[in-house]
Amino acid sequence: MSEANLSMGHGAGVMEASPFAIPSKKLVMWLFIISDACTFGAMLYAYGYLKNAAADWPHPFESASIMNALLMTFILVTSSLTILIGVRAAKAGNKSKAMLWTFITIVLGLAFAALHLKEWMGLINEGVRLFQNPWGSPMFGASFFAITGLHLAHVVSGAVALLVVILGYKRGRYNSDDLEIWSLYWHFVDLVWMFVVPMIYLMNVKA
Amino acid sequence: MDSNQGSLKGDLVVYVLILILACVQVFFLRGHLLAMLSVAGIQAFLAISFFMHLGSEKATLRLALIPVTLFVLVMMNMIWADSYRLMVLKPFAK
């Protein structure tokens, strides 16, 4: 074992250096992200399976819903940019700027959630339920609410996590590395939405 | 962890590119699943490489994460045969 590996810290003198050259908490976040990617992948494949096998799959989305989805995309991608600016400020040691941009990210996340709930309420008012709808295959509601609901849960939990981390960062409990690690999760949530929109919304536009 | 943050200008370029691709999906590719998923793949590549900075991480990390994820996602494609069987209510011809 080289001297460089005998660094201070947990397990000093026993542990080898990380082959990935990143802290273990960042590696854990990456592992969580790939497992979550497989979860969303499985759900989207299951959605495709059901849609493919149903002769009367509903196409309920009008152009207002599509524009709403585009606005939600704009908000989520913008929130990815704002958290990047926040992390950059935290790395530079500018605490107030880091807090400001992280709070903007959280507000954008909540705006996304509000638009999502508005879309849900519109469909519920039209008669869409988990296992029934006025148009065709009853599995549409189950798959739509399951996939978008899981994504919505990720957005809300990401906003809560960012709030906890930024408040801890203000008190000195967390540092810029913690904010960077949770920003990875936030970007992942953004990334998943890029696949949800075409599969769920753009493939089911009313003719 | 601050050696691979890139520049704000670069992040802005990636941000605009992702938004342009989202508009392309909505206004030009609507209803064409493979084309839309290809564009989504490009958006995901941009987000992972530049927003999540995986492009500037050590190659061992990329090799540990990307192939296994793609392998699992690609292997999930085996469900389509059964999906088509359900659609026509008979197995594929031997």
C-alpha cells in the first residue's frame, strides 16, 4: 500500500483509495440513481407493454395538456440550471448566493408539482380513475398515475431534501459537497421527465 | 470535488440545447416514438455529461455505471414479443 493511501480519515492505514476518485457518499448517490433509472425504465417498459397490447388505448391529451407539459419541462430544466448555479456559488464559498439559487430551485420544483396536480385534476374531472376512464383501456389511468405519480414523488422529495441540505449548509452541518451530491439527484429527476413526456404525453395526443 | 465543474457559459449552452430539443419533440416529432426517444436520449446524454459532470469524472466510474445500466435497460426489451402476442392473441409463427 502506498503512502498516499495511508491518508487520514476513517480506516486510515487499512483502506485503499477509491478507484473512482470520488467520495463514497457521491458513489452511493450514483448507485442510487442507476437503480432508480432501472425502476423508471421498468415502469416505462410496462407502460409500453400495456399500450401495445390494448386495441383501445385512450388518446386524451389535447394541445393545452401538451403545452402544459412543455411548460413543466421548461420549469424543470430551468431548475437544473439554477441548482448548478447554487452549487457553483457554494463551491466558491458564497453562502448567501448558494442559498438564494437553491431556494429558487425548490420554488421551481414546487411550481412543477402544482402544474402536475392541475393536470391530474383535469383528468380526474374528465372521469379518469385508477382502473376506469370514459375512453378505452382501463389500464390507462393506472399506468398514467403510477408513472407520473412516482415522478412527482421524486420531485417533491427532492425539493424537501434540497431544503434540508441548504438549511444544514447554512448552519454548517453540511458543506458544498453535500449540495453537489443532492444536485445529482435533482438532475436525474429532470432527466427522467425527458422520457416521460414523449412516452406518456406525446404518444397519446387527441387526433 | 470541485475540479470538474465546467463553466456557467457551457451550462447555459447545454440548457438552451435541451430546451430546443424539447421543442423539437413537441412541434416536429409528435407521435414518432423512436425519433422522440432518440432525441430524449440526446437530452439525457447532455444532462448526464454536463449537468451531472459524469463526462469529466474518472473513466473507471463511467465504465462502472453506464454499461450495466444500459445492459439492464436493453434486456428489458424482451417483453415486446409477449406484448405483440397479447395484441394478436396468438404466439409468433415458428
